[in-house]
Amino acid sequence: MKTACLVGPHDGKFIYFASNRTGAWQVWKHSLESGTEMQLTKNGGFDPQESYDGSEVYYSRFYEAGIWKVPAHGGNESRAVEGKPQVGYWGHFAVTRAGLYFLDAEAEPGPAIEFLNFATGRNSSVFSFNERPAGLQPSLSATTDGKTLYFAQYDQQSVIKMMQFTH
């Protein structure tokens, strides 16, 4: 089974996807030119997203909170964000040129979107949700410049929310 496919935004030559073909969910890279596939993760991976420059792939893990990264050509996996987004909120992160937006479903007084700035390595709060965020599916996306976010939350009616702002 494959899921969470994403054509790499860097050059459009690869598709990143999660598959449980090995018995556990892992992140894979498929070359659109040659058709070859390479397993990028060994310790679990789900909902892959390529970095703006194509050098890294960020991903969630199915049974563990946080965001990890691995070089796009393969190599050592490392944690990019500790403990957020929480389990059940896979894909609640978005990669931009300047950093990562991600959900903290357990923030007080309510769930919030935070931003990890790549240049400084610091997290900052961006905004809080009015309602509970939608879980069990990827539902946070951002434009490459990071000025527009798209997310889903549970409202009385179905709508897509959009926010625009500057850093």
C-alpha cells in the first residue's frame, strides 16, 4: 500500500511517498526519470515533504510525535521538532524556504500553529485555533514563501480556511 504521495517541488523529478510494503510505514523516493525507488527511512516514516532546495525530506512517524528529516539522497535520520505534532496529527506540518510550520494540538489555551525558523533554530507561536484541528489526516499546508497557510479545523460547517501574514 502507498499513501501520502508528493511530487518534489525542487525539480519535479521525484515522488516521495509512504508505504508499508516492508511491514512498517517508511518513506520512499521514486524517480520519475528512471522508475527506480529508494527507501529513505528505516525507523518509520509517514507524510513526506521535500525541502525547498531539495536537499532534505521531512516526515512524521505513525506512532511517535515529532517531525524528522533525512537527506533526500538517503542517510542518517534526525529529529527536526521534538514532540509536535502529536500522534494522530501526522502531516500537520508544512515546509517553507525559511522554516517549518507545525501544529501543537496540546497547546494552552488551545491548539496552535508554531513556526521553526531554520536560520535561528527557534520556535515561535503563530496563531491559535478557534476550534479543534482536524485529525487523522494531513491538513496543514503553506506556500513556499510561508506567507499563506491552509489548514482544516472542525467547524459547524465544512470550510477551507486561509490566512495570509508576513513574518
